[in-house]
Amino acid sequence: MTTGDRGQAAETLACDYLQARGMALVERNYRSRFGEIDLIMHDRDCLIFVEVRYRRQARYGSGAESVDARKQARIVACARHYLLSHPRAAQQPCRFDVVAIGGGANPAIEWIADAFPALQ
């Protein structure tokens, strides 16, 4: 399995996990010149931009720890682009979540709701 295949499998696992908790998928792999947002979900009246991080081993830190300030800024910039391109979506509150998935036969899923704020 390639790295890309593992990433897609992790995104699918995260999407299924969030949908099982009542969220609806809006878009997957939204790309702009600023970067990519793995999942855009909708939960009640909130639009959620989700970063999915997969780590086969925690030797270099967890997936959640890898979403540093630089990565957060890229996600926020991409989310702003999405909101400018989708004015109706911009009318609702939004937040940024991280789903960290650890490798193995039974992957551990850590969902961090409202993981970071939209940076000014």
C-alpha cells in the first residue's frame, strides 16, 4: 500500500467515524492555491473543516501533534478560500477539527473538535 493509499484509507475511516456521530459530508479533498482540506463536514448549524493525520508509529509524535502553526495557517487560508467561493456556507459558524489515526490492525482514532482557532 502506498503512502497515498494509506492517506485515502485514513480519510475514509475518519469520514465514516464522523458520519457515525451525526455529521454529513459536504466535500472531500477541497483544494485551492493555499493547500487542501481533507474533509468538510456539516453538523447541525456548523461547518467543520477537518484535517486527518495518520501515523503508522508514534515514534515522531502523534498525528495531532503534527498539525503545527504553519499547517494550521494553511488550513485556515484554504477554508477562507472555500468560504469566499461558497457564500451560503459563509453564513454559518465554522470550526477546525483534527482526526488523528494511529496505525495497526485496530487503528486508534482521536477526534479533537475545535482543535485550533481561525488565526487572524
